[in-house]
Amino acid sequence: MSVQDSLETVNWDVSEEAHITVDNDHCVTCEDKPCLHLCPAECFDYQEDQKGGIYFAYEPCVECGACMVFCANDPEKGAVSWSKSEGGKGVEFDFG
Amino acid sequence: MTATDFDVVVVGAGRAGTAAAYKLAQSDLDVALVERAKQPGMKNVTGGVLYGQVVADLVPEFPEEAPLERHVVEHNIKLLHGDAEVSIGYRDMALREEPNYTLMLGKFDRWFVDRAVDEGAVFLPETTVRDVTQSRDHAVVHTDRENGDLTCEAVVGADGVNTTVGRATGIQRTMHNRDMALSVKQVIDVGRDTIEERFNLDSDEGAAYIYTGFPEGAPTIGYFIYTFDEYISVGAVGGLEVLRWLGDEGYGESGTPLYSLLEEFMELDTVRPYVQGESVQEYQGILLPELSYDSLPERYDRRVALVGDAAGLVLNKGYTFRGLDYGIKSGLLAAESAIAADRAGDWDGFGRRYDEWLEDSYVLEDMRQHRHLPKFLENERMYGAYPGIATETLRGMYSAGSDGEGLTWRQALQAFRRSDAGVLDLLKDGYRGFRSL
């Protein structure tokens, strides 16, 4: 089962406002692009035509916070601006 | 003196925050329990067993009326090595005397918040905290609700591993890859009868399995299987720094996605029979603090105290994960400090007193005793050489193909000599293991 199939089991009440944004200027100098394999929801996608190769979608985020740690908090990266989703919005787990 | 909206605002309705709110309300303090989800539990994820004595001491309805999954009577540690698995199972009916359960937070947290509300706590859902400030005689919790600033005497930050309270107040230092582990998990519908047959359990009994050794030699990567009533959860845990560089699936040919490792793990011949199911019901991802006692961040500043995951109070012991009960205990100590501050009419010492009591509690006693364990568990030999030695020794004992190779202890010695580990390594690791467990 692929992670995309796994994500089919998850529910969201998607906010109109992105709680995480990516400044692609920082992706240009990022060589290893850990977001592509460390985000457990594949919110980051490699797309040739994007600046720095990164396309980011906040909608399928499972709100784990990994991108804050591996990108926002890394002084050599810092493309991600991270905050918690707006009250009542975002991922909704049934089981936990 | 400013009149405040509440005596205490608790940020986050997980187990730690809810325990704090319950205790405060029980002692007739005005307490708000702020939660960003629509309902308790919707943002919460665990892969653990609730060691429930702390809840039993607090809530009279626990465990009888709480929505729990299975009473844990068996723990199993499994070392994987290629196609082989060496396991140490511990099943004990004495465990039935202890209130330790598997649980689903979607149900449990809702139940627990209802109990806190019964005691008089004010529950504020769909409210995300954006900032916390302190002035001379009160604190303010700034939320994303219209006119949503809540003034109070003190704040309990129970808002999880990515704590806004800790970051906004500067109490928590900046976390990096080496401080954090990622976990992904699938909840699979297996069916009650199948679970009981597969794991050899009676109707309300549960089992917790922990695996290491896959991929061979990869440090800090582990897996778990927990049995619920009709479902099982199967998950993987790995340090962010290890996942960043391990393998070659990532961009620039380094790194491996954790969900790929979980998929591969679930396909192993030794694992597949346990985890096959009807359908995947849910997929989750979460960060866990992976700190040792010596690298724990600060936990307080005057009128603000951090509890639970927000304070990094999680311990991977290698054979079990502790965190749920540590969170609850720390929440209760923050509540007790607030109660003492209220009686004395002096809130400035709220955070410091909480921290002192936490230092004296079993939570930090436990973390102090295991302070060398995280380092020990980073040792690659634990994930490659040692499971290999164990497998080869047992293969020598049970495989007819190795007849004539001599006595068991001689085979063990040969397996050890064939491995990459040296005698000095074994002695050092044995000593470290002894000291940290």
C-alpha cells in the first residue's frame, strides 16, 4: 500500500489559509532536499519547473511538525515557515 | 491587581493537559482547557501503552468506565536478522493486576475531557493558541478566536511536541533532527477473533510487540504492533537524523522515507502473518522527543510551565515506550503547584515549584536512571551484529544442518567471531547496557 493510498484513509477540514508556507528561494541552495523523503504525508513534491524544484501543498499535512525541525529550524535551510493550523481546521484523526 | 478570566489556562487537551485541568477543577480553581481540534483526540496520536496507575489514582471511574482497548498481558521484544527473528516474550498473569492498557486517543481523550468538564473545567475547542505573554501580575494566552485573549494567573503548556507555548515564550530551545524521532503508523481492521487467535489472547487481553534490526544495522529504527479491540496498529519509529541519511531512496541518493520502511517491514515473512488485515482504517504521522535526561530543554518561566511531550518527557526504553503516564504525572504536578500558589496568593513561584516537584518525581527519576540509554540505543551493533550473533547461535542449536559443529557455547563463540563485533565492544556494550537499564 503506497503512502498516497494510506492518506486516502485520513480526513481533513481544510483551512483556506495555509498554516505552513515554503519560500522557494531557500530551496535553490538546498542540496539534499530532505523534505522529499522526511515528510510522512508527501506534501513536498519534486517538480522540475518549480523554483528549487519543490512544489508544496499544505492540504494533506498530518501536522507532525517534522518540516519545522528538518527545514525551518536548520540554519542552512529555512524555507519552511511553520505554525499550527487554525482552530477547528486541518487533519482530523478518528483513532489516534 | 487585575481580575483575570481564569486562574489557570491549560493549552492542549491531551492526557497531560486534561489531567491538569481535572485536578485544578477538582480543587475549585477556575480553569480553561484550550484545544485546537473540534473534539478532544482528533489531533492526537500515540503508539504506546498507557501505564494507567496515575489515572487510576486520579479518576474513580478509571479503568472500569474508560474506553480502553485491551489489558496488556504480554510484551514481546523481537530482534530481526535477515529471514530470522529472535524474540523474548514476557507474558504474566500478574500484569492483569496492573491497569496497563492499549488505547485509541480518539475515544479516550474525549472521555477524559468529559470527566474534567464534570469536575468544572471550561473546555474551549477549535481554538489555536498563537502566543503567550507574561506581565508583572498575570499572564495572557493569545488565541486565534475573535477577542480571544485569555488572562490568567498561570499557564500550563500541554500542547505537545511542537509546543507553541514553549516556543513563543522562549522556554524551549530550538529542536533539531538529533532531538526528534518520526513515527508513522497504520491502524488495520483485523477483527476481534482473528486478533485473539493470532496473538493467542483471551477476550480482553492485549499484547505489545517491539521490533528492531531492520534494515540490518540501522540504528534507532524500531517498529511496534499493538492490539486493539478489533484493530491492530503497526508503526515505525526512526530518528530524523538517521532517516535523513540512511539508504539511497531520497533526493541526492541519501535517505529513506519511514513509510517505505514500514511497508517493507510489514512484508517481511516473519511479520506478515501478524499484520495481514481486511483494510487500513487510518494512517498517522507524529514526532516524538528523543531526548535524554541531559538534553532535556527548560520547562518553566515564572508563570508558565511545560508538561508532557512539550517538556520532552518521553523515554524510548528499547523494550517499551513511556510517555503517556509521564505526561499525566507532569500535568498533575503543574496543577498541584498552581493549587499551592493559589493558597499562598503567590503565583511567581508557580513554574519553579512545578519544576522542583517534577525533579523529585518518578518521571525524572526514571529519565535520570536511563540517562545513558539513548546513547546506548544509537549503537549500530544493537541493530546488526548482536541480533546476528543471537540468530546464528540459535540456528546452530536448532538447525539439523549444523550438527557436528560442536557444543552450543562453542557455536555462540564462532558466531561472535564471524560478526563485526569485537570482545572489547561486547564488554563495553554489556557494561553500558547494564548501567542504562
